[in-house]
Amino acid sequence: MIVELEDNFAAETEAVLTSCRKGEVVIEEGARSPNFFYLLKGEVSVYNLTEDGKVFLHHKVQEKNFFAEPGVFLDIPFPGYVNVVSSKAEILMIKREKLIEYLKNHPEWSIEFIKSMAEKSWRKSELLNDIVFLNPEERIIRQFEKFKKNSKEKIKIPLTRNEVSKMTGLRIETVIRAIKKMEREKKLSIIKGKVYF
């Protein structure tokens, strides 16, 4: 869900613009921050690392979205990492107290902000449910359906098999086998190495 900023937002909140390069870690797991983060341009990923170095990708943050809000709101350590995956990212950093003041003074915009947090919470619950109750093929289909939304046409899925593996908690070999099986069953197509669903 895109959260459009009002024209006066940056000035009223005294937001600071920062630029980051690909691979740069914006937030480290266990860190605390006095700032909210809003992605103006680029793309970042939110993930955890297991003890053996395996990446579990929670989600990618697209432009015009806040990220890491729970940690800042609750003043607790971040439960994961956030790093830049696009060539460059422009991020607004907003002090906690300034955003809270802005939310109090702009109740209509506050509702949009709350809706975006509620949607993220719902997606997390759905992801946990998928991991616990769905077989590998169903987990992959669920991820693909999120990109397809309500389209009746097949679309190119903008994820690598490695990213699908990280998002579903499956080994990459399992993802490859499941995708090949779904191709044989005509549930998806593979054209020039790209998945269409």
C-alpha cells in the first residue's frame, strides 16, 4: 500500500533526506533508531540471517512506503536487517516525536498511515500461516499470487528463484523442483528462464 506524503510533510516533520547505495545496510538487526524511514526512491529488502548465514527475506519495500515502523514506535530493537537492493535509494528520516506530532495534527493522513501498518501486519500473519500450513508448491503459488493480484492474464514474476527461496523459507533446490513440476502441470510457464504465472 503506497502512502503518499502531503506537500507539507517534510517541512513539518523536519525530515532529513539521505542517499544510500546498493548493498548498504540501512538498519541492522538489534539496532534501535529514533527515526522513522520513508523510501522516496529505490528498493530495500527486509530480512533475517540464520546462525548458518541463510537469508530469510520478509519482503521488499517499494517506493513511497514507510519501513521499520514497529521498532521505532515501540522503541525496541529491530528484529531484522534492511538493506538497499536497487542501485541507489533516497530515504527520508523522520524523528519519532516529529512523526507522532504530525499524526496527531493530521488525523485523515494518520488513518492512511495506520492502514499501511495494518496491511503489513496482516501480510506477516499470512506469511506465518503459509510457512506453517502450506506445502512447498502452495507457498510458491501464494507468493506469485501476490504479484499477480487480480490479473486474469499471465504475468512475469519479478523474482529470482533465489528470492522465492528466501521468501518462502524453502531451499532453492525445492523451489526449482516445485516450479518445474508446476510447469509440467501447466500451472505456470517458463519462457527464457523467466516464470510467468
